Amino acid sequence: MNNCDLIIIGAGASGLLAAIHASESGLKVAVVEKMSSAGRKILITGKGRCNITNSSEIKDFIKEIYPDGRFLYPAFKKFFTYDILNLLENAGVEVILERGGRYFPKSEQASDIVDALYSKALKNGVEFYFNASVVSVFYQDHQVAGVDYILDKEKKRIIAPKVIICTGGKSYPGTGSDGDGYKLAEQAGHKIEKVFPALVPLVIKEDYGAQMQGLTLKNISAKLIVDGKKIAEEFGDLMFAHYGLSGPVILTISRKAVIALDNKSKVNVTIDFKPALDYNTLDKRLLRDLNENGKKKVENVFKLLLPQRAIEVFLQILHIEREKPANQISAKERKAIADLLKNFNCNIIGHRGFKEAVITAGGVSLDEVNPKTLESKILKGLYFAGEVLNLDANTGGYNLQIAFSTGWLAADSAVNS
Ligand SMILES: Cc1cc2nc3c(=O)[nH]c(=O)nc-3n(C[C@H](O)[C@H](O)[C@H](O)COP(=O)(O)OP(=O)(O)OC[C@H]3O[C@@H](n4cnc5c(N)ncnc54)[C@H](O)[C@@H]3O)c2cc1C
């Protein structure tokens, strides 16, 4: 086929949905994918389990999306959570609902999602070109006319009046999403809002990361402090890595941290190891533990409060001898212990790169894309869907739903224009 009705660039979450919807509506569809198979990124979602979507209602869903989820109202109105779940269930994928409204395939295999979507598109007659990297979208009289791609070092062409760019962002580039979509959009005259990694681990100045590498703290609270002001707080799990901090609570606050670092602000994360106890209750508990275990070494009393690897770091920061008997801890030292448990401070000096970012923030400016159709306001016949757009969301299944809904709407517009 070198002539068709619609070309979709990228066989990821948005591209597969667009292909399914356009083909079932009767269009002759070609999907051009630079990798050797479809849905490489979907395979690694949700740690291989794929958090497909979220059960929140639209009004709550859009609050999880940056910079402005309201852009997605038309897409969500046409294709939302129940639609993707129906589609998957009709394709034989059973789903389960977990805490936080997160849907997963019952099999816990992300590959089942890829198989279901890819098989459905194939059954509908969609033609896939693999190992084919699109290098340009070409135009005639301000109207899309087709794409050029490279296959086996040779430049080839497909002709079509409509193209949807579904190339994803720049994060985890090994999956194929390496930022090409921004170049294609720029070639078409589109503005790209500054692109940066989000849902990304943070780098700290102190060497606690190395000392506590691999340690996971459960049910802690982490506050993001920018120029001395608390701007975010999250409860949940945190992990130490050799460079600093990772884990769900850190990924969630990272977007704001990355922006603050970029603005040259002073950025700190403080960890509350005991969020369920207020300061006074914690102090009373400390007093009791120290009194009841008065003859024990302080390091053994710390075992009642902290994981082993954190004990080493606490003793260093507090300058308390590990062998000191608990009943010799002064009131001042006890206050310092309580302070550290409630406010363990890390100076944030950077963040990890796109290779470790779950999502790319920034992208094709929403000002130049019609939210009702996802068509370019600059070039007729050009559409955008998925992460390539200037949209990103928190964890919880929101990002895949954005891709599914925008893929579906862009295809629907291409069918009906
Ligand atoms: C580790 C990790 C875990 C995640 N977990 C979840 C989760 O559980 N739930 C959730 O909602 N979201 C999750 N996400 C985010 C989610 O995977 C993405 O937001 C979503 O896949 C974006 O879909 P997309 O179609 O826009 O892009 P992608 O799925 O990235 O697909 C883009 C496709 O375009 C292809 N492509 C790029 N350039 C070209 C070109 N020039 N020519 C041809 N093809 C090209 C790529 O090879 C790729 O196949 C996770 C992301 C990561 C990295």
C-alpha cells in the first residue's frame, strides 16, 4: 500500500486506538512504527502490569492533568474509561480494580493489552509498517499529502490526505519514543512548549542515597519545600537510590521540583518518618522507649523506630554514639531525634534524565490544536494524539487514558472531516 486514507505515525497507546477506530469506521489505514513491534512502552507500564486507566469521574480526572486538563473534555466526552474497558473486555481482556481507582488486566500482564489492541487493529485490516521511521510529513497547498519514512536505509513514501502524529514523548527512549514527534510538529510550523522529564527521581546533595540505597520507606510523608515554602506533600512509599530519592511519593512531587530547579529556586524534600504521630505524641513515645530500655544501647532503641540502614545515618547526623545507654540521652538529644524523624531534610540538586522519567511534560502547544478535533490549526489533515501533546498527568492510569482518548478522537475527526 502506498496510498491510503489515513497514516498514523507510531504504534503506541494512542496510535493503536486511532488505528482501531479509523479502520472500524471504514478508512484504509497505515501505521508506521520505527520499532520492530507495537506497543513497546505499554509493555513496561505499571511495572509490566499496565495500569490501564482510572475510575475517577471526568471532573476529578482532569485535575490530575497538567498544564490544563480541561483541553481534554471533548476527548473524554467521546471516549473515556468505560469505553477502553469495554473495548478490552470485548477483546477478551478481563480487568480488575485496585486501590486508588486503578484498573489493571486481571492477568497482570501488560502484554495482554498490547496483544488485544494490535490483534484488533490487524483484524480490521490496518496495515503496519515496522522498523520504519518517519522523517517528514509532506504537504501540498497547506494540506497534508503523506509521509516519508526510512526503512532499511532507504527513503520511502506513503500518500494520504490525513496524518495523525502519535509518536509519544521523549521518556524511556529505548521504547522508540525519542522525541521525533516534536521535530515533525516543528517542521509543520507548530510551537513546542518546553519539554522536560516528569514523574522522575530526584538527585540529592547529601550521601544518604548511597548509604540507604535500596531502602524503601513505607507510609511516610514527603514535603516539597521551594525557597522555604511548602508547595506539595504526598503520603506513601519512598525509595533511596545511590543518587537520591525515588518511589511513588517522589515521582508525584517531581514535576514541581523540576520546574523549581529550572527556576534556580532552592529545593528541599523533607521526609516525615512518622506521619501518623504529631510531634508531642512522638516525643512522648520516644521518652517511653528510652525509659523502658534505659540500659540498652541507643542504637538498639532506634530499632523500635527505624530500619537498620536508616539508623546508621541517624546516628551520624545526630552525632550520638551508638553505644550510649538510652537513659543517658539528654532532653536536647531527644528533641533532636524527634525533629529528625519528623523533618529529615534532603537538599535537591537535580533530577534524573528522560531515560528514567515515566512521562514527558511539555510538547506540541495546545494553542495550535483544536480540542474538539485534535486537528492542527496550522495545517489541514494533520492531527495529534497522546504524549506528544503538551499534556502529562500523575500516576494512576491517567496518562494511558489520555493516549487512548486522544487517539480515538483524532481518528474520529479524521473519519468525519
Ligand atoms: C516506565 C513507565 C511506566 C508507565 N506506566 C504507566 C501506567 O501504568 N499507566 C499509565 O497510564 N501510564 C503509564 N506510563 C505512561 C504511558 O506509557 C504513556 O503516557 C503512553 O504510552 C503514551 O502513549 P503514546 O501513544 O502517546 O506514546 P507511546 O506509547 O510512547 O508510543 C509512541 C510510538 O511512536 C513510535 N515512534 C516515535 N517516533 C517515530 C517515528 N519517527 N516514526 C515511526 N514511529 C515512531 C515509538 O516507537 C512508539 O512506539 C508509563 C511510562 C513509563 C515510561
